[in-house]
Amino acid sequence: MKIFFKLIIVSLLTVGCNSTQNVAGTSQDNETPEEDIVRLNSDALEYEIVIIEPGFNSWLATTARPEGYYSQSYMESKNWIMVQEWNARVLQPIKYDPNMYQMQIDYRPGINYGYELNYKLYNYFIYFQLTYNQRLSTAIPRI
């Protein structure tokens, strides 16, 4: 009888471990349509930004202020403030949802990332704050 219970426990553990591997093997990136992925990179500056957010591209095209509306220095200062808060939240997964704040952003003041990257990063922060009802700075996010 003891052997029977041991076999049942071993078989349950084996089935439980196999089911966990299948769930962990799925990737959210494979399910995201290509039009919802924003990629910016530059070989000269050795940076890359990848924004995978459903709906961001359509929001950027239809709702966000057009390119040229904000100056690059304005967006750089706002981005720096919001990146610092974002990175602080990444480091506090118990206080902030780790599914929202998954990776730190390596954004440094004094590096010229160009207008396009600053524009898309700034607008992503606005989109993120409005969509998920978050505040990354003391300013109220608005369009």
C-alpha cells in the first residue's frame, strides 16, 4: 500500500512539472501583431528601442501631437523624469505590477538620441499613463 501511494505522488509530481513547462514555454511576443511593434535603432549611437504595446501605433498616428509640436529639449527633460520613475518602479515588483514595469530603460541625459526616439518615447509614456491610469511624474498626462 505504501508503494502505491509513493507511485501516485511521483506520477503527480511528474505531471505537474510537465504542465508548468508548457505554460512557461509560451511567449507573448509571438502573439503580438507586427504593426504593434515599434523599433528604432541606430548603428552610430548603438541604441535600440523596441515598444511592444497593442494599440500604440494607431494612437500615435491618430491622437498624439504631430512631430514638430514639442521641441527635442522639452521631450528630453520630460523623458528623463519619467524614465527615472519607470526604473524605480521596475525595481519594486512588490509595490508595482511587474507585468506593467518589466524592464529598465537605459536613457541617459547628455546623449543625443535624436528627435524621433525622444518623440516616440515621450508619446509612449503619455499613452501608457492614459491607458493604464498611471502617473510617472507630477504633471498630469494629457495630449
